[in-house]
Amino acid sequence: MPGPDVIIILATGIATVVMALVAIVQENLIRAVIAFAVSSVCLAILFFLLASPFAAVLELVVGGGLVAVLFLVALVLAGGEEEKVRA
């Protein structure tokens, strides 16, 4: 039976993949950016659990913070509303 460390690492890895897939398939851009930020935070937690604190902090700052805030600011400045494109 795997120890609690393995279970936590597997749960964090599954959460990372699920949130990344949600960010890809989400049609609402704000929800996609939030899912991307959560995926980035989960990846930082995974790095921390795998004894790589420098990579965890770097992923948390760049992925979870900087990129997500940049996307949200760009959406707000662009108008924030999406229009449906008819095919």
C-alpha cells in the first residue's frame, strides 16, 4: 500500500492535469485563466512536494501570478465581453 506521500503527489498531479484540461476546453476566457492559475499553483505544490523549492517558487510567481494577472488585465482592457462567432 502506498504511503501518504505518494497519495498526495498523485492527487496533486491529477488536479494539475484536470485544471489544465479545463483551461484548454473552457469557452469563457476568465474561467480559463482562473483554471490556468489553479493548475499553475497545483504544479508549484507538486514541485514543492518533490523537494524542489526553487522551481516551486518560480512556477508560483511566474505561472500562477504574473501570467494569470497579465491575462486578466488584458481581458479587462480589451472589453471583457466575448462575442459568439458564427461559423
